[in-house]
Amino acid sequence: LVDPRDLAAHRLRGLDPDRPVLRGTAQNPDVFFQGREAGNKFYAAVPTMVKEAMGQFEKLTGRKYNLFDYVGAPDATKVVVVMASGADVLEDTVSHLVSKGEKVGVLNVHLYRPFSASHLLKALPATVKKIAVLDRTKEPGAIGEPLFLDVVAALRQAETLGLLQNTQAIRVIGGRYGLGSKEFTPAMVKAVFDELAKPKPRNGFTVGIVDDVTHLSLDVDESF
């Protein structure tokens, strides 16, 4: 996937006393802001470039990836959004639940930054009514964890741009799992979907521990 010419060009940009360059200079307020905003177009181009690279990777290996990969019922009403290793457990559990007739799904995020709201919306089934976003991190004092806030903002942005008629009809909750490599099992996935099925699902939950201090944890049926 790496073009030898690009590799050679990258090496030529390396620090070398025989080819001195000036880096790390300070910028004053008269130009710094403008310089930061001038980089917008480069970040905006990243999702398309990553998607093209994923297409090249598929041709070479046969393994297909998208910026957001959806697994589950095409008419799912409840969807979990997650990143990284937790997606494997979710996909296996979702496949089992779908085989039992449940309308559930999981959206696996492969490109987090820049976050492409348009690709997120295309990957979500149009029938979704409730979304649980699982973050494997905790930001104390924040109103929500990073991925949760991005999903909420993406839905709101979609409504503003007219891509969705009413995102308020989609209830979004966030939760935490797997901190410190805490175990994440199919039973915990089922607990998240059970929470989504409630009339008023809880936001800011934890799954995988028993929280007897702030009482944010979901009940897990280990027999699942």
C-alpha cells in the first residue's frame, strides 16, 4: 500500500544536518488563527482518501472495510455504536439475536478522526429508533464520552442540514465498558440492548462492573 516514491519523499523530509530546514517556529496572533483554519480542506479530504485506501486494501487482501461497518438486521430499531475490539463481541451477539428475530444491529467505527457524519448516517439503518454509544474511556466531569458526543452532534448536524427530518425521534444514550481491559461479554451486550428496550433507557451507564457507589451499572444476566 506504500508507494516507494512516497516513502523516498518522506525520508527526504527527515531532519538532516546536510539539508537544514527551519521547523517549529512561533506564530503570532496576526496569522496563527488563519493558518489553523487554512488546514480545514486537508482534514475534509481525509475520509475520501481513507475510503480509497480501504478499497486498495480489499483488492490486495480480500478483506473489506468501510469508514463505518454495519452488522445486523436491515430493519433494526436498536443499534449500538462502538469502536475497536468491542465490536467483535457485539457483532457475534447481534448475529445471534437477529437469528432469534430481534431487530438489532451494531455500527463499527473504523475512522474516528476526522469524524464523517455523512458516512455515519449512510451506514445507519433508516429504521433505527434508539442508539447506545459505547466508549472505552471516561472523561470525568464531561457531559458525555467522546464517541457519544460525536454521534449526538452528527445526528443534530444532519437535522440542521435537512438530511434527517427529526433526529429527536432517535433516542441516544451513552455508556462505558472495558476500562482497564475489563472483560466484555455477550451477556453484557444483551444488557445494553435490554436497556435500550426500556421506555426510558438510562444515559451515562456502565456495564461490566457492579457500581454500588453511583449506581450507574446495568444488571447483567450471566446465564445468557
